[in-house]
Amino acid sequence: MNVLATGGGAFPYPVDITVGGTTQRGVTSTFDFLVPDLTTYPVSTSYANHRPFATSVSITSYGQLVVVPALLDDLSEMTVDVKTKWGSKPVTAASVTVVGPKTDTVQAALGSGYFTNAQGHALYGTNQAGDTPYTATASATGFDSGSVSGVSLVPGQTLSPNRVIYLVTTHMGTFNITTRYNSNGTLRPNSVIRITGPSSQPGGEPNISSSTYMDFTSDGSGKIYIDYLPLGKYTLQYMNGSTPNSVKSGSPQTLTNDGQTLTFDVKW
């Protein structure tokens, strides 16, 4: 049995190699079996902060020689950021679970889940036969869970950039906006509207800062459609360059019920 490091060279440290309950120490070991011992043997080896190796070997005939390359891959690291879809703010007190060659869960207390060696949560790479890319799922009280899939990791490397999962609040509503001239009601396409809020949130909703804002540009028909707004009261302004300005009508607007849609014009 030959113990290999990431990249294919010999592993640099002696390890315990176990075959069928017999253990030898080294990076290359030979195990001899008697004639009555024709059977299938479990084979394993491991080293701290590396992906362990395990397989089985069948000895089926006399004089049979089986060479087992045992790969002890370096671990991989990644960070998953959890943010609100509305406002792209960190979601505190979230948890993140990854499923792939390794399954693990970390707490993202400040909006980031660290799957790192320093935190004791480093992951296996996705390079070995049978490996599938990771799926990361984030959850937090007051939000629907969200996920990102197809995450591949290289042994010994830290994934960059961080993966980001955006969560929407469990209770939310929709704005269906048309931008118009106040003077004659005709459409104002390609206009930028700033929406700020929510303030006056209903009880029990996630605490989202009332100063949170996002800018949206109306399409060629003057339409803006947003279907992930947390419940509460919002102020709408039009943007003149980088300066927000008050509108003549269409502000404020308040979402009070889950699934509510408000259809209205914003005029200035």
C-alpha cells in the first residue's frame, strides 16, 4: 500500500495503515495473508487535517498482489455569505449546511459561515472519483431558506470569491410600479426609483433597518416589478443622477399582508 499526497507524490509523514485489523506505520507497507485468509479486507489510513482514505480489497487467489494507492488529500476551505435579497444586508444568526463529499453545518452569526481549518470545519475537495459538487443551504428565523449548488473545491485551496446565498423574508409583498410624468401622465421609461424601508414593520418580522434602500430602473414601458419586499412602509423617490428627490405621487406605500401586491404609479 502506497500513501500519496495531493498531486501524486509520496505522503511526507508516516501514518497508520490498517488492513483487516492489522496496523503498520509508514508511507509504504506490505501486508501478507495466509492461504486460509482469502477474503475481502477493509483498508484505511488517515492523517490530521487531511481527507481520510478508506476502501476494501478482495484477495481471491494464491500469490495475488494488489497495489493500493491511498490518497490523503489536503483539505479545502470556503466561506458562504448569507445576505438579505432586499438590500443585500448580512443575515445574522443564520446557519449554513453543505452537502457534498462531506456534510457539515456551521453558524453564520455575523452573516458568514466559515468552512475553514481554523474553525474546525474544513471540507473535502471534489476531485476524487464519485465526488459531486457541494450544495450549500442557509436558513434563519423569519426567512425562507436559500441555497447555491454546483460548488467545486480544489484540495489545499480556498474557494474565491465567497459564495453568497440571498434570503427572502417568509412574509413579503410585491410592488408593481409604473413611472409617469406628473404633468400629463405619460410614461417615463428608463427612470431610476429609489425605494427605502421598511419602517413600521409588523410585529414578529425580521428586523431590517428602515434606512435600507435599493435603486430600480423602469423598463421601456415604465415598469418596475419587485416581488421580494419585506412587510412594512416604504418611501419612494426618483433619482436625478446620484441625488434622490421627492415624487409628486406614489409615496409612501405600505405592505401589511403576506403575498400582497400593490399596483401604482409614481409621478414627478
